[in-house]
Amino acid sequence: MKADLHCHTVLSDGAMDIDQLLHYASRIHLDYIAIADHESTHSIPAACALGEELNLHVIPAVEITARHKETGINVHLLCYYPADTKRLQKRLDKDLKLFSNSVIRSYQSLMDEYPITMDQLYEASRQSTGIYYTHIMQVLSLMGYTGQPIGELHRELFHPGSPHKFQTDYMDAMEAVRLIRSCGGVPVLAHPGQYKNPMLMEMMIEDHMMDGIELNHPRNDEKTMEQIKVLCKEHDLFMTGGTDFHGLYTTTPYPLGSFLCPEEGLERLIDAGKKANEAYYQKKAAKKDPEAD
């Protein structure tokens, strides 16, 4: 079974809309796909409906950024199969607003250097649920300042310590995990190779902050992948995979389906999702009827 479980759309910082992405997935014969837009569950209803039409299994998902207190690293958690998307989104909207405000500040800091307007930024982000750095780069690309949206100019403007980059105070990682579980979702650590800290996975595993780890991903090198395999075997976690597909908004191009989820990991994720949803609905029913057995 071919499953790409990490993709993005125009609802966050991807280049394709839901319809384009799912038809693309169907043409390359994917069996499963997960749209994990940043801090946004809004793709889920439309994606699931279209997936049924295309005979494509859509796994509901969202990618959540959170601050790991002990290391100070912003980690990304993939939440699969959330049942209570309304409550989940209500909390994510707070961080999405903070992040969007940081991006707007970045854009405004560039306005003395580039002849850009706020209307251009709002037009670039009109399909999205937030405002992302890709939207800034879209404006600069359209105006001819770069031919590669996520490339040298992007690095120059938004590298760590840049006067054009502003910090976002994300929720604590433990809070994010509790939120995911309380909404009936399954937490998976995304692309650990990105964090450049080999102890991070072990620390998060000790705190029971994940059910699985993303193994197959463009930013996981061989050493990181070996560590993931050892840790998952030792702690009985499953392994997933995905291309982290953004279309043209990427430094190194990888077509959809370049990085796939191991079949065993897919089966365990599906099972974990069913159990998490069942537990959520049982708990919800018990709250409605406190005298129920």
C-alpha cells in the first residue's frame, strides 16, 4: 500500500489546493494520503469527501508546532485522526494568529527595502487559513526579486538571527500532546532529523509524548533513521513516512510520493487511530450519561 502521510496545501504553506493535490495523488496511484497543514484542520472535511470519490484513503491530520521546554526546540507533531477538530482548531487558532502576526511583522520590516504593499501579501495568502513566509516569497517572486521562492533569498531574509525574523511563542509540547490525545488524535513526531539534537527523541519518549516517529522524510539522514528504528523497536512505537510535500515551495524538489510510510507503520497508525477515536467517543458518552456503566 502506497501512503504519503505528510502533505501541505494552500490552506497553509503549500502550493496546491485540495482538489489539485488529491487528483495528483490519484494519478500516481497512492492508496493513502494525509494533508497535514500547519495549525489547520480545515482541509479535513473536503479532503475526506473527495477522497471517497477518488477511491483514495484520506487520513485526517494536522501538523502542530510546539516548544519543547527542556531543549528550547520548536518541534512539529503530526496529529492523525483527530475526532474533535472543533476544539482542536479553537486552540490552534491562537498559535496560528501569533505566527501570522510574526510573519506580518517580517513583511513590514521589508517594506523599506522592497516596493511591496500589504495588499499584495493579503492577496498571496487569501486561500490560506494563516499568513506564512511562503506568501512573502510569493510576492517577491512575482515582482522578480527571485526565481526560486524557497532558495537563497529566503535564507538571506529569514535565517536565525535575521532582523526580518520574529519569534512565535508556541504552546508547550506537553500541552500539545495532551491536546492531541484529548481530541481523539494520535501524536507522531515529525522529521526528527530537522532538530539537530539526537537526545530529543529519547527525552520525548521518556515523557510519553508520541505513539510513532516519522522515519521516511527528506530531512532524516541515515544516522537519524537508524536511531529512529532502534528507539521504535525498543519502545514499541510505529514508524511513518511522508514527503512533506509543498509543491514549488521547497528548497529541494521532491514530487508527491517520494517518501512513503512503511506498510507496518501504516497498519499500526490506522489501528491506533481507531482506538483513539473509540476512547474519545466512549469518554464523551460517559460525560453525557454519568450513570452509564
